[in-house]
Amino acid sequence: MSITKEKKSELVAAFKTTERDNGGSAASQVAVLTERIRNLTEHMKANHKDEHSKRGLLLMVNRRKRLLAYIKNHNVEEYEVLIKKLGLRK
């Protein structure tokens, strides 16, 4: 259900915006959140009564939504590339 350190490092490396980015940029945060959301969605399919995890899932989805809105407001091209790479929307 949780994401491993190795997987998180891979995602940060793939989506970092600068050379010094260690996972703090909005794009890398969105990538990590997307992976966590996908894992938790699989958990929720098998454990549909798990209300605590459902709340955590909703919080992660809303956080990702806010980060994506921030990226879209600052750089539309970066937003479009990120959405396409992660397979979100459209």
C-alpha cells in the first residue's frame, strides 16, 4: 500500500524540474502523490469499508488537485506535459 524509497526516488528523478530538485517541486510532488493515489485506490477496491483510508485518499486527491492548479497557473506547457506523462485526464 505504501510507496518504497526506491520508487519515490525514481519518480523524483523522472519529474524533477532542476538539477538540485530533491522532490520539493510541484511536479515531483504530483508524481509521488499520483503513485500513492493509485496504490491506495487498489487497496480501496479490496477494502471498500476502510473509512480511514478513504479519508486519506480524498486528502491526497485534493492536494494533487491544488498542486496541479498551481502548475497550470504558472506554466501551462509544463502542466500539459505533466498530465500527459502521468496519464491523467484527457
